[in-house]
Amino acid sequence: MDYCCVLVMVIMTLFASCFGVGLSKTNEIYVKNFISWDDMKVDGHKIRLNTSTVYHNQSRVIVVDKNGGGDSITVQEAVNMVPEYNKQRVKIYILPGIYREKVVVPRFKPYISFVGNEGQMANTIISWHDKASDRNSNGGSLGTYRSASVTVGSDYFCATDITFENTVIGAPGEPGRQAVALRIYGDKAMFYKVKIVGGQDTLLDETGSHYFYHSVIQGSVDFISGKSRSLYQECLIQSTAKKIGAIAAHHRDLPDDNTGFSFVSCIITGSGKVYLGRAWGNYSRTIYSNCYFDNVIIPAGWSDWNDPLRHKIRGIPELGNRI
């Protein structure tokens, strides 16, 4: 079995362990240490956040309605309602609309779901417009990481039927135009039927183990970047580059770091000409397996970021792809 097959199998095995079933009991509170399909659904019988009795297989719901018909008119206000060090799933049910705000889910608020109406991904949007060169409250540059429209630092986060958007538009590679739509550094997160839209550095898949399934990711330069161990399965990856861009920029500090991006059965399409990836650091690792590439891919495939040594030691194989 060749290196590509082994690596794909290893990544798939790791994800099985990350999202596998586990149930623990702490002070009579059941903690689900996994993400289930039910965690991304809200049925007609909603258990409100302030309900006193919630059984171990139930979840509390906070309704966000920008028109005032829910528990909150903003997504951030709903996040603020979740207790710190929460031990049960809380679903933030976001009704259709454009929520123009910057949202932070802190590390100490795990087990949160963002749930939109089924089939309403394009109509349920969290949107902001920060970029790296913008100024912070101290007068310094905001930086790429803090440009994110939505930042998720908590574990066991999941989202479905939501669009995460950064509206900054700039020329590919233009200094200070890095503008993140979604930054995720919590562990064991899942994104199902979401859309992540931006230009440069759209998705900052920073650290942790993450699963993106049946989702859409748009951008122009390094629009999927980070140090995480992530699986992108049956996703639509869309380049919006005018001329030249790049899809993935994975970074590893050491050759034995157990991280990498794996794209499995994805469709790669869009505009301009793009590299499949750029080697961000000496040990970048990205896999494309059984993906469809249209004519946007630059024939060379990969960029070594102007460092020939990276070309020799990177791990960015392709397996069973088609054009």
C-alpha cells in the first residue's frame, strides 16, 4: 500500500476516534463527548435555556431572531447566555437573516451548536468586514487571526445551514487584506452544510480536529489555512481568484506533528488559476483523494512558497483524482 493510501487511512481512523461515541456522568449530569446528528437539529418541541429539568438526551435551545421574535436579536448575545463550562448541548437556533456582527465562542463554552433552518444556508448569514490591517483599540494592526467574523475556541462545536462571511475584497496577496470568515481552534468540531465565504485566508482552520462535510468554501489565496488535523469530505471548494491564487496552506512545525488537511471526494472549481496548496513551513501536509478538478488548477499543482527545500520534504500527495 502506498504512502497516500496509508495517510488517508490514518487520518480517517483518527477522525473516527475523535467523533466516536462516549458518555460520561459528572454530578448527575451526562456529558456527551461526541457530536451526533441530533446535535444539528431543532425539532418543534424546544427546551428553553432557563428550563430547570433537562434529561440526559435533551438539549436546551436559544432562538436568535433579528426581528425580535426570539430570545436574542444577535448571535453573540445568544452565545453570552450559555453558562461558562457548560456540560450539556446548547443549540443556538438562528432564524433566516443577515446578522452583521463579529461573533466569538470562547474556549470555556463547549457543546454549542449553531443551527439554521434546513435548506436556508444561503439566507442565514453571519457577516463582518474586518481585515488584518485594520486598527485595534490600542492603535496597532488587528492581524489575521483577529480579523475573523466568527471565532470558535470551544470544543465539541458544530454548525449547520449557516453562512460565515467576511466581505473584504482585495487583490490576491495584497498586504493587510487577510480577512478571515471563520476561525476555529477548538477541538472536535463538525460543520455540515455550511458556507464559508471570503477572499484571502477565508477559513483559518487553526488547531484541533475538525470535520467539514457537504460544505462550500470560497476564496482566492490560502483560503483554507492553519495547523489543524481536518477532513473535508464531499465539499465544494470554489476559487474566486481573478488571476492566480492558492487553496490550502497547511503548516506543521515538526515532521512528526500529527496534523494535516485531507480533501476526500471534493469538487474543486471556480475562477482564475490556483495552486492546490502552498507549503506553509517545511512540513506542510495536504492530501487530495478522489477529488474532481476543473481547469482552474495550475498544472504544477503545488507551490513551495519560494523555498525549494519545502518542495523536497512536504507531504502533499494526490490520489485517484480526476479532471
